[in-house]
Amino acid sequence: MSFKNIFFVLLLVQAAACTKSIKLKDLDFDVVAVNSAKLPSTTFNRGDTVNFIFSGNPDYLVFFSGEKGRRYEFRNRVSDTSTNVKFTFATALNTAGTSGTLSLLASTDLIPYTQLNNLDSINVSKATWTDISNRAVFATGSTATTSGVLDLSDFARMGKPLNLAFKYTATAGTTQRRWTISNISLRHFTADTVFTIDSTNLILPNLFPTWSASPGWGQINVTNPAIRFSPLVSTAVTSSFIIAGATVAAGALAAESYIVSGPLDLQRVLPDAGVVVKDQTTNASNSSYSSTTSSAPSNANYAYRFMAPGTYNVTFVATNANVSEQASVVKTMVIVVR
């Protein structure tokens, strides 16, 4: 047979191999919890080590402890309609003046921030703003004053992205106040945990908007570009925003300026996550891992310690997979910690 014919045959064999699907291996997995005496148990004391013994060897094994943030039933949850959303901040009135009012606004129809101030100043003026200043306490002196807890659940129920804004307005021909805004915190309280939507670790305005730490805040100036919000930077984060008006009445111009949050999803939550116990490089029935130390006790393939009393729906998800398909089996048990 010529080299040309041999090469052709090899191509046919390779093509046949590529078209033939790889059979998914049978999925066989089970798990039992045992105590330190190696006896099966589902009841433990706080701080005890729960030892899990595996049978079978799936390609992948993921563990959900049933604790907050690690529950199987919430693995796909990205929103929560309980809409219990709270907002807090602090203000300080650093200099006196006869004008220079700070107000808090909310809008669900603001056109996205462009970082081109001439466009943003038009958009912020066209947006429909609800003044919610009466929900908050504002400082009357230089001592930082907490706003109190503002309930934004009414906006959360709308199911629309929300922009919050602090607006500064000052009158021409007057001395104008200087304000500091700090300690911003926006949190979503679900039935079981709390998610931070926005916090003091604010993104600098020139990086707005981004979700790397928070939705960010952008500065928008409408009149008198000399009077605008600026961030006070502490280490790598913005710790507060400051705006200062004219300190001399003569020649002082009117000012209207905003610091506006990125779009806030008030129903947003993070999905719960499991812990990968093994992948294809290890054998489940021979593994010995622990959540607290480098290895589990000799009578366990995986060991976990619950540090708070409660009833936990423990879940193991075993999966076999290849390039074309996958199969999973879910094993659950109730662990009671006294």
C-alpha cells in the first residue's frame, strides 16, 4: 500500500473516531455521616467534626453545607423579591453659609451616565426625581451625623434599576456651605441573610460605572462648573464626597451639582455557592479532605465542622461529564447541631 493510501486510511479512522461519542461512565455515589466513634449519626454538638464517608467515584463532587451562603436550594438565586432594602449615610456641614442645600433624590428613569458632562447635565435635568430628603437626618454642624436607616423597599418593589443622587444647590450672591458625605451603605435584607449592594468602598467617579466593588458614583455638574462634588480618597478607595460653595458672597454664582450612583438593582442577591470536594484528578473513595485542616481524620473522606447550632440541609452533588454530556446525582441529609 502506498504512503498516500495509508495516509487516506488514517484520515478515515480518525474521522470515525471523532464522530463516535464517548460513553459517559456510570454514576455511582453515596455518602454517610459518622461521628468520632465511626458510628453513623446525623446529630452533633457545636464544634464537633462531622465526618463524611463516600462510596463511588464521580468525576466531580460539590458540597453544600446548608449554612447561609452555602445552600443548595439557592444555588441559582440571583434576585429576591422580599424587597427589604435599607440605606444609610452620614453628612457633615463643614462651613456655614446662607445657601448651599444638600438633598437626596431617587430616580428610575435616568439615562445611563456617559462621563460627558454636557450630556449628563441634560439627562439629569430630564430625569424624574423623587425627593426623599425627608426620610433622612442631615447634619447641622461639623460633626458627622448619621442619616438614620432609610427604607427603600417601595423602590425595590418597582423592580426597576434605581439611581440615587445627592444634589447641591446654592444661590448666587450668597455665602455657600461646604458638605461632606460619607459612610454610604445600601443593603438588601432577605429572610436569611444580608447582601451589600453599595458601600463605603465606592468606585471613583472616573471609573463609573463598574460592579467590581459597587455600582460607582459619578459627578454631574449642571451650572457653575467650579462648584462640584469631589472624592476624598483614603488608600485605594473613596471614603467620602465633598462639595464646597463660594465663601464670599460678592461675585458668587448659582450652583447646581449632583453626585449620582450607578443603576442599583435593589432585588439583586448573590447565588449560594458550594465547595468543590473533588475533581477528575482525585478518587472520592480514597480522598481525605477537611474544611478546617489539610486532611480529614482517617475515618472520613471529607470532614466539616459546624460552628453554630441549627438544622442544616447538607447536600452533595456528584457529577460525571465528558465533552458531549453530563449526569448528576444529588444526595441530601439533615444534620442537627446542638
